[in-house]
Amino acid sequence: MPDQKSIAHNFDLAKLPSDYVANPYPYFATLRQHAPVHRMPDGSYFLTRYDDLVSVYRNPKVWSSDKKIEFKPAMGDSALYEHHTTSLVFRDPPDHTRLRKLFQAAFTPRAIANLEPRIEKLVDGYLDKAEDNGQLDLVEDFAFMLPVEVVCDMLGAPSSERNSIRDWSQAILGGLEPVLTDGAREKGSEAVDHFKSFLRDLIRQRRANPTSGESGEVLSALIEAEEDGEKLTELELLHQCIFLLNAGHETTTNMLANGIHELLTNEEQLSKLHQNPALVESCIEEVLRFDSPIQLNNRRALEDTELGPVKIPAGSKVHLSIGGGNRDPERFDEPDRFDIERTNNKHLAFGAGVHICAGNTLARVEGRIAYSKLFSRFPGLHLSGPVVRSPRIRFKGFSNLPGSIR
């Protein structure tokens, strides 16, 4: 068995050990102790300390989110490259600032308030069906269904398209994995093309029949959004809608599934929630910290800089280990303990700084309603078979969670 220093020294995102997907946290702990700013064989750096992540997040003048340079070698001039270099999350100020202001139409307090009754109705419907069947897959029949239907409602997309949207989304987000194969690039590019065609029809319909403000629909608001006389270009509108559909359900699906799994395998914490349902909000924050649905972000140094004693040359890429930062004992007491009563839980699951997730409020609303209704209605809910984890590295979640209410 290699010692801890060797494990840290040899850590490489391109050649991860077989047990990493199931439980990456021991590796993060080893890196924090022995190589918190770890240089990998490709010259990029892997960061696992909370304070280092915050420092990078909060300094966009030094640390760029633009990915044109990084993505070009693997993606070429593909549709996948066009999407990931046009969407909001991979743009720098001032362009990011302009897009985000226009994009905020999707997440105003009014828009989210309009969605709450729909979220409650959707959750009740899933649980009614589960009660009739006596069982449900907690991913396929619940954690996936809710956020994808909510985001379809937000854009006025028919829910009948939700499976296509999921397939497209997974192919596009798969392009962000540390290693991109030719097959994954082609599949992601095809998904972008399908998505754009689907959205062009949707936008054409919405321009003819604007319904902004009705039941949380926001596509009309995105079409009409204007900041200092500027609107989204057609290309920007298409890619921000793709981003909204992808980000709006993928991470929330993982958040819901990760939390359900953690509670169903932790009798003490589930009992606390049953005894005090008001803990649901702190429970959500602990789920986000303990098993973050997004595990990695990336930045590129625009100038020579330093992180602690380590000098980082201009042009270097850094990987921000959200899972590592959220388990940093310098920031969180007993970080490897799942505690739904945890306070002062300023985790980094939604990032920080100018790029903090625009949909974090909506995700929390979905989590509050979903957890509250699921665990109060089915106090005997339990896992009824083997669980299947998603094999991806950047996004952490489950493919299947078989559950029984009897």
C-alpha cells in the first residue's frame, strides 16, 4: 500500500483510482494534508482547501472562467464547443455581468413564488403514484422528475420532452468531464444541435404567444429582457436556455438523490428530521455541503500569482475541488460527519463570488418541498435494493435508488 504522501503526489484526474467515484473524500483529505495546491502531470493544479477556493472564486480579475483556450484542443469547432463557450457560466465580466442581469429574469422572487404551487402539485403526484405502487425509484420517479418538469415549465417546454431533454443534457454535461473521448464529443455536439432545433421552435411559438409571468414561465421574459438597450442575441438566447435546462435539473436531481440516500442510510439523522420537520432547511444545507452535487469547477490564471507558498504561472488551469473545500476541517467541525443540525454552514456547493449559482434559491425551494413531503408522508421509506452511482467525476449523484414504502 502506498503511503499518504505518495497518494497525494501521484494524484491525477486523468488516471483516478477505481474507488474514487464511490468515495473521493479520503483522497481530498490526503491532498489537503500533503499537497493542498497539487500540481498534476498535465501542469494543472488541484485545490482542496476551503480558503483557497474562496480566494479564487472571489477574484475574477486574476482567475478567468472563460474556457475557449481549455476546451479548444478537445472540442475543436464543434457545437459542444460553441455551447460551453457561450453559456453564462463560462464567461468573464463584463460580458458575464451583462448576461447575468438579463438571465436573472428566470429567478426573480416573483418567478420562483409562481412556481411553488406547481412544485407542490408535482411532488404530491409522484407520491400518490408511489403509494399506489408501494415502491419507487427515488431517482427516476422522484429526484429526476421534479426538477426537469419544473425547468420545462419555466421555459414552457412540454413535459413529454423531459426524457429527450435529460439525454441531451447528460451528453452535453458529459463534455465537461476531465477526460473527453471522441465519442463523447460527438454525442455532446449532436445533443447541442437537437437542443437548438427544439428551442428555436419553442422560441418561435413564444414570440407569437408571450406568456411571461404565468405559472412561473420565464422564456418570454428572457426573450424580452433588456439591459442598457441590449438584448440577448439569438445565439446567446439559445445557449442560455440550454444552460438553464441543464443546470436547472442536473444539479438539483443530484442534490435530492444524495440527500435521500444519506438520510435513508443514517437512521439517527432521519429520526431527527421526523421528530423536527423544521430541520428540513438546515438538512438541505448539510446535504449540499456533505455530498455536493457538483464536485469540480475550473479557472485559468490570467497573470502570475500565488496560492499560499505555491507560485502559479499565468495561463495555468486550476481545478477547484468543491467536495474537498466542503470537508475542510479548518472551516467545518467534524467535516466527515453528516449533521442536519449543523449551523454556520457556509458551504461552496453553489460556488461563490460573481459566478454563484443563479438558481440556488429555486434549488432550495425544490429541496424543501420534496424532502418535507417525501419523509412526512412515508415515514417507513427505505432502500429496497442495491443503489447505482453515476460514474461521472464532475457531477456526483446516483443513477438508481430503489425505494419501498412498505
